[in-house]
Amino acid sequence: MFLDNRQVAMDNVLEALADSLDYFQDNLERLRPSLRDALKPHFEERGEAMRDLQALAKQHLDILPRDADVERDDYLWLWSRLKSFVGDDSQVLVGELLEQERVVMQSLSTLYTHPLPDPIEPVIERCWKGCRALIRELYKLHKPKQRR
């Protein structure tokens, strides 16, 4: 069965959300406790929103839930570990999480260009607002190198 553009856009959102949750879970132990505590509620909310969206996508768009891309996860984990050798591990992770959020926002933006069933709209808005809140939190926690 082929997916139409709207289904592909929804599928991309679900994949981006799953990838970001999976990446956070895989790297929890690498974060300093204060960072972990600050970020965990955002990802818990994302997990709830993603489960709601999966159910609605199945019901209204005939899309089955997808898992995160395991090969991409392995690559990102390895690349992140290599960068951690030359920088602060937590700060490297915060930068990687910001990049994940850019992917989520791009997929949400694309989905917004398609007509969506009414029950899906509030969940997408919840995801959008949650993503923006997480980006703001990540920028607060991100400490780029100071120029001298």
C-alpha cells in the first residue's frame, strides 16, 4: 500500500518523535543529573503526545506506528561519543538534542501544510508547543564556547 503525501508527512512526524525519544533514553546516563532532571518532563510529555498521535494516525489516516530508525540511532550515538572526547559530554548531548528538535520541527512544519482530521490538530499543536518549550530549555542549558 502506498501512502499519500499527508500520510507520509504524518509518518515522518511519528518517526522524528520516536527518534528523539529513543536518543534521549539511550543517552540518559551521559547527562549530568541536573540536565537530566530538567529535560525528563519534556520527554515524558513527548512520549504521551506521541502515543496519542499514533492512535489518532491509525484511526484517521490508516498509519501504523513505527519504531525509531535503529541504524540512524547507532550512527548518532557513535558520532556523539566521538565528539565527547574533545568536549564536555553533557554539552555535546545538549547540542545533539537541539539538532533532533530541528528535525522534529521540520517534520511538524511539513505536516501543517496538509489538511488534517479535526481530532489530530490539537495533538499536533501540543507537539509543536512542547518542541518549542524543549528548544528553549535546551538553549538555556547549552553553553557554547566563550570567545576570548
